[in-house]
Amino acid sequence: MIFENIKNINVDEPATWKGKIFLTFDVEWCSDEVLSSVLDILEKYSLRATLFVTHETELLPRMRANENLELGIHPNFNFLLDGDSRQGGNVLEVVEYYSEIVPEAISFRSHSLTQSSKISTLMTEKGFLYECNNYVPSSSGIELSPYRHANGEMIRVPHFWEDDLHCLNKESWDTDLYLANQGIKVFDFHPILVFLNCMDINEFETVKHHSNNIEALRQNINTERFGVGDFLSALITGKMS
């Protein structure tokens, strides 16, 4: 399989996305140690991937130096919806908050997949070309493809697998089931779930408050059952452990 970046998708050229795997990572709840462990994997196999950045980190130069990695942003509009202006008092200010961290970004996925026509229009005006907010589970049987937003400029890229929802719904870990899908294959991972190798969402929820305590996280790594980390490895190597 060929691994590709979101930014290289061309709606008018199916060859840019058909038969390819798009590894994407939302880096919230993620310490540098956890993020570094995922970067180690991506670098080891020279994989193309897209990382949606949530915060300043000393690892940004390392990621930017790797031409296989695309950096997008992962704006959190939840604070704004709750009347909390810590990241901006309106949608524009929230977007600018994240754009200052990754000014080169042309792709985004919102925290909680928050979306609206107003957000999409504003993101287009700010130069973003790819929106990755639509989750349609593989179990739906729907064959997915990228498509143009109503404004004709933004490309929406749906994903059919997301690690936290997969763990919540307790779906099959057989990678062949997902790779057999004829539509676009976008996988959404969170580095901390990869690090913990979660197979149940409760495994994450019980240690979420320790997200910046690497020793506490190491003590809670799942080593007995097939989990998110194993699934990522199987996608990369083609071998189920």
C-alpha cells in the first residue's frame, strides 16, 4: 500500500487517493514523549502522514524537517461554544490562534469534528483547502470519496476509521476489512491511544488526567490484548500481531 498526505488529494484525479492509505493524527492530550514515540514509527518506515497540531511543541522543527509529514491544525471550538474565550472570542480569533502555531497549514480537522458553513467559509478565506471533519464509519457500507464544499474551493475529505470511536464501539480489529473498502481510506489516530495501545476507551479515560506524566502512562500500556498501537503496526507492516 502507498501512504499519502491529505494535501496531495485532487478531487479531479482519483489516482491521487484511490488505493492509498491516509494516516492522520490528532495530537491533543499529547506530551512530547508520546508524540515522539509516534514520530519514531513514522520515521522508521518513512511514511507519509498528516498531523493536526493542537499546541506549541519543541517537536515542531523535527516534524517540519520531515518532508513526508504534513502539518495541519486541529482547532478547538468547544471553548468558544461554552462561552470560554481562552483561545479567542470568535471563530476567526480561534482559527488565528492555531494558524500562528502552524502558519503553513492548508488542512484542518476540528476537535470534536465541529463544523458549520460559517467555519468552512472562513477557513477557505484564510487559505485552507482541505477539511477533514466528516466521519462515516466503515460499518455503514458507504463508499467514501473526497468532494468539493459548496463554495467550490474547499475539499472535504471524510474518514471511515477513528481510534477512540473504534474502541467505544468495539469493532473488528481486522485491518483487511478496512483495506478492502473501495473508497478513500483515511484513518484517524490519537498518539496517546497509540502509545497506550488502547483496546477499550475506558483504558484511556482512566489515565487521561496523567497525559503529561509519561511514567504513569507507561504503567498503563496494554500489552495483553490487540489495541490501537497494534492496529497501526498492522496497517504499516501488513501483519497482524
